[in-house]
Amino acid sequence: MLIKKFDPLKKKMLQIIDVYGNIVDESLVPKIDDETLLKMYKTMLLGRIADTKAVQFQRQGRMLTFVVNKGQEASQVGTAAALEKKDWLVPAFREFSALLYRGAPLEQLYLYWYGNELGSKYAEDVKILPINVPIGSQFNHANGIGMASNILNKNEVVLTYIGDGGTSHGEFHEGLNFAAVFNTPVVFIIQNNHYAISVPRNKQTKSETLAQKAIAYGMPGIQVDGNDILAVYAATKEAVDRARNGEGPTLIELVTYRLGPHTTSDDPTIYRENKEVEEWEKKEPLIRFKKYLVDIGLWSEEQEGKEIEEITNYVNETFKKVENSGLVPLEDIFKYQYAEMPPHLVEQYEEYKQYLEEVNE
């Protein structure tokens, strides 16, 4: 088992593809069919291009504040790919590529960052919770779904995420403790991108790794090269299988790097050196995975160029639809908090509706 072999207390980190795109140990390469490998890479490309475009749209005043994902595509796609269709994904706010892989349409994700309530209303067969901005509360949401899965014998696994800064929040610890005690089928992912806005990882905790925090709660933990999509997939798949077999939760630390700002409201040049960013750009996930796919004969530069062109056109056309989506219906602002609007929300809705009618007369 990978979890036993790569002990974070012994400073062992799982890596399968090195920073140059070469296989470190053939015996560790997970079994993934060609179709899935290509889907993973194409989703990473879509995530990168859509992310870059979103920053441009925001800078042009055409989108609200956007959370940047550049550099973390492997951590997201590699984890999401390890789930089955019946499983649940419970995001924080930086899981853009994971949501795309799990079936959230790009148009809907753009609608969310555009300020449209429909951005959180996924189709019935897309088992994703809405984007969660309050730090840490997604862990308890994930536990709730996991408990329901156990009680109803649904055999569904839940995957949830947090950043390195989020490990300093109470709900991170409460969520892990609850999961271990009640044996919930939840896989907890830490996207350690080295910065919680401007606070570096070394000021979050004295623990040598974030993965070792699992030990205090009685669950396994593993540290993984988060820019190595094969390692991310392998570790997550093992954790998902454990959860589905009734063996409980796992904590996975993915060591990655946020190449862009925290959000479009952030200026990272204030708190980190460009030289550091340049060093991590050499280790970024798309370059590594592309080389691996080329080496095994699944990808080529010709395919790359064509795919980038198609994705870029798709992203631009999608955002045009979002810009033409019009105003959000007033009722949407009120009706999604509960299954049925309680009397106090109905009262607020009717009062504001009347106010708007009077203003527009």
C-alpha cells in the first residue's frame, strides 16, 4: 500500500513522474486507460486556458473577483479522476479544474464568478456541492454526506479539499476528528500551494508535513507531489478504495504551487520573489504530463496546437454567452437557501419585489 510505504513522518513523498517528465518507478504507475489519460490532460488544458482567460476578463472589468488556479491542475484533475460517477465532490473555492472534470459546465462556473446564482445550480446527475468560500466548513459538509452514505448503505465516497492555510482553522481539525471517530468514507485533500494569501506555509504550523496531522486523529496520511498527476491519482484512488471498503477516511497532502495570485484582488509580488515562481514554473504539472503522454505515444505537438485552438475558441464563445445571460431573476437570490422558502424569506422577497416595482414606475 502506498499509504504505508510513503510515511510522512519519515519524510517520504510519493512521486511517479519527476520534474522532467520521466518515470521514477515503473511499478508505481497506476493503471489508467488511454481514454481517461487523454480526458485528464485535455481537462487540465481547458482549466489552464479558461483560468488565464478569466483573469483577463476580470482585468477588463467583465467579471467579478476570480480565484486563480494556475499551477494546481494536477492536484485537482488527478483527484477528481479517481472517483466513480456515484461519488461526491465537495469543493472549497480553488477547485476549478476538478469541477470541470466532474461534469460542471464551464458556462456554469463562469456564471458563478460572474455573480449569477445559477452558477451554483448543478444538474441532478452532477454530484458536486456548490463552491464553498468560508474556510473549512466544507469538511463538515463532506462528513455529513459521508454519514448519510453509511446510514443509507449507498457506498458513495466523498472527496473534499482545503488549502494549507485552512489547516489552521478549527473546522479542519473538527472535520478530521469526526471523520475518524465515525468512520466516514471521506478523502480529505490539502492543496499545499505554499501560501495562504500572503502567509507562507512555514508560518502556518511547526509540523514538518501537513500529512502527518492525520496521525493525531487516527487515520492514515500521505504526502504526494501535487504536480505529478499520476502520483496524485494513485494516492487518491487508494484512499477512495479504502473508504469504499469501509476502512474510513484518509488525509492527503498535495505539494503544489500557486503560480498566480491568490485571487485577482491579490498582488503576490508584495510577499514572494519572482525567482521562486520561476523555479516552480519548471516543475509545473502540464509540462510533465504532456511529456509522459508524448513518450507513450498518446499525444503530439500537432494535437497540442489543435486542442489549444479549439479550447480557446470554446472558452471565448462560452464567456460571450455568460455576458449575454442578463440579470439574475430576483427570486433566485432568495429561493436556494432552503428546499422551500420559509415565511421570513418569502416576506423579504415580496417586500423587495414591491420596492423594485415602485422604483421602476
